[in-house]
Amino acid sequence: MKPSVRKELLSKVEGLMNQYCDGCFLHQHLNKENGRRAAHRFCISECTVGEKLQEYGKKLI
């Protein structure tokens, strides 16, 4: 993978994380009620932003 493509994908990932994940009320609530593991599981398996991040991650490999 070209470094410029990799840098662009990482930039998109960072942008998504900054826009949607930082300060996410749902993540904070799940973390408080059910623990960090449950909140992380929700983000990976059910959150649409998490799914998009996984797509970008697969492209980086």
C-alpha cells in the first residue's frame, strides 16, 4: 500500500473518531452501567461508526 493512501485512511479514521467517538454519550453510559468491556463490544459490533472504522482497518492491513 502506498504511504499516501495509508496516510489518507488514517486521517479518515482519526476524523471519524474525533467527530463521533470522543465524548460519545452512549459509550460513556454503557461504560458506567455495564463496564468498559460491554461498551467496547457495543462500539465494535453494533455502532455504525465502529463498523466504518473496521472497514478502514481492513483496508490498512
